Amino acid sequence: MERREFIRVCATGIAATGVPSGFAAQDAAPALYARAKLVDAQGRPLRASAIPANKNFVFLYPFASTPCFLLNLGKRAKAGSVLKTAANQSYEWKGGVGPAGSVVAYSAICAHQLAYPTRQISFISYRAQAGGANKLGQVIHCCAEHSQYDPSDGARVMAGPAPQPLAAILLEHDARTDEMTAVGTLGGEMFNQFFAKYEFKLSLEHGGAARQAVSGTAVVSELESYCRQQVRC
Ligand code: FES
């Protein structure tokens, strides 16, 4: 029987067994959801080292209607920052995954007023370069009211009205296969507010499946193909 390869876990103290560890009682604990391997449109597992740097990729997780960003920052993400939710719960950001520690994932629902990438339009995306209203490079920028998040540091807020970082998506990385599996979130989730605010729109788009759990696999797409129009600001 082959010895199971060490699996590194992004952004949290979850061990390879999936058991959270290292969090004090008052901390924002990781929220574990169904496991979903990240795959391409043909169902082939994505390899962390094959993700192009500084491009926006999206996948739906942990629910069928909640988009997330997958980013290769092209540099090792920081680790060890202590971040806080709007409810003042602290948590430690553990950095990126992949051979270079450069791959990160976050909920794409803005922590201010819940702008998110739809199939028609996206006000929020990662920007490698500064320009226009975006004075900072390498940020996730929401053009609705210009909240900007640092994806290399747990998506902490760098500018704008957002009261907390984007929720991190926890990724397990298998060092043997270089494949990644989404297992949960860490930080201030906005899912309840999202479902309440967009209830009617989501019911039109998804019927009763908007809150359906994503499990097994999650298909990763380029934002350009997922979304018809991207707002630049
Ligand atoms: S909704 Fe993103 S900054 Fe207001």
C-alpha cells in the first residue's frame, strides 16, 4: 500500500485528516464543507503549478451559486497574518498552496455590499496592474465602491469601505499529484446575506438549487469566459 503523500492545507490549521487544529475558542473557526476537487471544463484535475500567473479564474463553492476566485499570484503568498472578521473574530492566514506557495482562493462576494461576478457582469476581479481608480497593483478590486483586498495576505482590506477580508477558501494541495481540493472557508462568510439579498435573482437563475452544496468536483473557468462583461475602474 502506498504511503499517502503529505497534503498541505491552505489558510488554516486543518490537518490532512480534515480536523481543525490550532484555533483558540474565540477565533473564527474554519467552516468545513463538502470536498470538491478543482477540475477544468473537461473534468481533468487542475495542477497548481500549471495555473497561469496573474489571471482571474473562478469556480463555484461551497454552494452552486457562490463564486470564488482562484489566483496564482506569481509569488509566494505571505503567511502568518492575523486577520479579523467584522464581528471582531480573529483568525490566522496560513498562506498559499502549490509548489511555489502562490495559489490562493477567496470567496468572490465583496464583503461590503455583496457585489459578485455574475454570468452577465462582474464589478470585482483581481488586477495585476495599477490603473484608473485602482492605485494599487496585485489587488482584488471591487468597482462598486472601490474596496480593495490583498490576495497575497489573506485578502485583508487595503482600501475602501469593506469591513473585513474576503472569506478565504481552504485548499488542500496534494504534493504528489499537484492537485487541489476545496474543503471549506475561513473568515467572514457572507453566504447568508448573499442568499437573502439575491433571493429572487438566484431563484430565477438556479431554481431551487442556489444553495445546493458543491461536492466531488468544482469546475474552474477563466473569468473572461465565465462572465460576459468585466467592469474596469
Ligand atoms: S460592494 Fe464592493 S465595495 Fe461596495
